[in-house]
Amino acid sequence: MKEKLLEKIKERKLKVGIIGLGYVGLPLAVEKAKAGFLTIGFDVQKNKTRQVNRAENYIGDVVPQELAEVVKSGMLCATDDFSQISQVDFIAVCVPTPLDKHQQPDLSYIEASAKQIAKYMKKGTVVVLESTTYPGTTQELVKPLLEQNGFKCGTDFYLGYSPERVDPGNRIYKIKNTPRVVGAIGKDAAEVIAQMYKTVLEAEVAVLSSPAAAEMEKLLENTYRNVNISLINEFAMLCHKMGINVWEVIEAAKSKPYGFQAFYPGPGIGGHCIPLDPYYLSWKAREYGFHTTMIESAMTVNDKMPEYCVSRVADMLNQKTKSIQNSKILLLGVAYKQDVSDYRESPALKIWQLLEKKGAAVEYYDPWVPNVRVNGEIKISRPMLTADMIKEYDAVIVSTAHTNVDYSLAAKNARAIFDCKNALKCITERENVEVL
Ligand SMILES: NC(=O)c1ccc[n+]([C@@H]2O[C@H](COP(=O)([O-])OP(=O)(O)OC[C@H]3O[C@@H](n4cnc5c(N)ncnc54)[C@H](O)[C@@H]3O)[C@@H](O)[C@H]2O)c1
């Protein structure tokens, strides 16, 4: 089985299936197709499969021209017909891994995908889970589901885990040039999976001893970010109390050429990964009677940041003898980070809700996000940032630092600005500016 698969990879005869065509799956499908592998994308959302088949791009990191080329040449197509799994040799699973309402891992999407794969896969298929999850998922959850119909892992199919590291909006590191980590059940599976990634990527592929080690590696990456962001958020709050500018402190610390990596404060953490993934780890840790105290503290600090920002805005308005109640506030940016359209878990939306609760009328401008859902209602972005428009508001909050927003216009025309991202660092006239 191993030799056959390696030969198919070499000859580009391996057919690929990507389950889940979102922020991770669509760029991955395009990359595989570009590398010469016939690729079928699977998604439960018909509108996504239709859009792919019409070569209509809906993910910022995908180059529209590249999508058009692979669709036109027949190298990539999409479907919601899971019986076509029987046609593919290599399957990457890129479905969501959210938290449920009790902040516990919700693996229902992985489970559903594994059941579909088990139903239709043929002997000799390679399955790789790419969704972020707790250590043990591949071995304890996915393997038994794939073996349900009598196939044996290692002899009838190969199974492994390779975390996705795509960083939406990153201009340097894309899927193709980002190193990969692979962990699989059995040496042969690891060799085949690693070879597949090596063939598609222009980056190192590291093979770990097990899927659990690879699952843990991904959680280390994201927990590391979460914990360091919380540390710098704590520093920001302390610096404010002490009358010290935390941004100046960070810049100075960066001059040390070793032993320090800069993280920046902000209104909280957002996106589908950094706020959620550490919960996967702390949940699993409890099975071993282990309390991830560092993670819990980090979460406590980060989760409080929207509230802290609102209290700073209240202080700022207070100095102008205004209250949040009945004030008109403009949020500049609702995306969870700069230069992306994704607003999942965005702290800007938490700030919005808190302000509304205190009686403010909130609107937003974000050139990347034409509309958002807040408290179940669709809100539309102000179409343009103009001097007159900015003057309508009692306060402006810079909640995302996009590179295509004119912050100097905001500084010139706003009555008061609370800058959560130090986006106005180059503005010298700062009487109306408060920075986090
Ligand atoms: N977005 C990121 O920046 C990023 C980075 C690294 C890792 N990840 C991880 O990758 C995984 C996917 O994240 P995403 O951001 O691409 O999510 P997403 O919501 O953008 O895309 C997931 C897709 O899977 C589809 N789907 C759901 N259930 C399905 C099923 N049973 N069969 C087929 N398709 C199904 C959804 O319709 C959706 O299109 C998550 O585990 C996430 O933590 C995300």
C-alpha cells in the first residue's frame, strides 16, 4: 500500500479530497490542484461548492486568478455529494472545531466528517485530520469511526494528523512556504503523508512520533500566543495606571537581540483559533487531573479586555463631561485582526455589545467587513470614512488596525479617539487621542 501511494504521489496520480472548504480548506484545495493533483472539495454548504465550481473566490488568501485556473482546467471541483469520497486516495479534513455553550470542545463536525469518510472510502485511502483539536482526537475518536465498517487502520487505510498553520492576511507566509508538522499512526502512514506535503510545499516537513504529539504541538503554538498576549495586556493595564506608555516599553524591549519576542496589547483576542484552542487543551488536561492554571489566567486577562477598553472609553468621555449613555460611538474595524474580513470572536463586537448595554448608539466602519451580525441583527458598515462622518460621533474607537484606513483623517476630525492598537502612533497632534 505504501509503495503504491508513494508512486501515485510521484506520478501525480493521487486524487485528493478536501473536506470543508473554509479559510483552511479552500486555500489547501487550490494548492493541491496547483501542484498537479486532481482535487475534489467537499462541503455541506451548497453555496460554497457552487461558488468554487463557478470559480468565485470567497477567501481572502486565495488568489482569484489561481482559483479560476485550477477550476477551468478541471483540476479542482467541489461537491456536497460525499459518495465521491470513493474516488479519492488522500483526504484532508478541515472542518470547524468550535466550543459548545459550556466552552467545551465541540467535535461534532469532525465526527460527522469521519462517518462520511468511513461510509464511502475505498481500501488504500490516506486520511489526514488538519482541524485544530486536543491531543488524542485522531487516535481515540477518528480511528474507531473510520474502522466502523471493518477496515483496519495501517493495513486498509492510513491515518494521521497535520495541523494547519495558515495565517490569514499574512503576506509572507502562505500555505506553500510554511513548514509542516505530521504525526501518523504507523511509520508507513507517516512516510506517505509527509511525502505528500513535501511534494506540494516548498517548506520543511517534520515527522513526529504520533498524531497526539502533532495535535499537542499545534496547541502549544496557539497557547503560546494566547498567554503572551495576555501578559502584554496585563502590562498595558499596569502601565496605564503608572503613567507609562506600554508601546514605548515594547519598542525598547525589542532592541534586545535575543530572549524577547514582541507581542502587542489589544482589545482582546479573536478569530477561530487563539481564543478557542487553549480551551481544548485545558478540557483534555482535566481528564488527567491536571489544571492548566497558566492558560486559565491568560483567558481571564484576555476575556476582560473588551470590558477594560469600554471603561477607558467611559473615562475619556467623562473628561469631556459626557457619559456613554446617549453618546454616539464609531468603531473603526470589526475584523478580529488587520487586513482580513473574518470577524469571528472579534473583541470589537464584544465592545459593541457592552457599549450598547450602557446606552450608546454604535456604528462602524470597516473596509474589509461590509456587514456584521450583532445581537442577531445585521449591521452595515458606513460606506466611507470622511471628515463629516467622523464629526458625527462623540468618540471613535480604533479596534482593528487595517493598513487601508486613513487614521490621520480620524485623528484630525474626531472629538475623542480611543486607540486600542496604537494605529495612530505617527500622529503628533494627540490632544484628542487616548491609547491603550
Ligand atoms: N482560520 C484559520 O486561520 C485557521 C488556522 C489554522 C487552523 N485552523 C483550524 O482549521 C479548522 C477549520 O477552520 P476554518 O477557519 O477553515 O473554518 P471555516 O468555518 O472557515 O470552514 C470550515 C468549513 O467546513 C464545512 N463543514 C462543516 N462540517 C462539514 C462536514 N461534515 N463535511 C464537509 N464540510 C463541512 C463548513 O461548511 C465550512 O465551509 C478549525 O479546526 C480551525 O481551528 C483555522
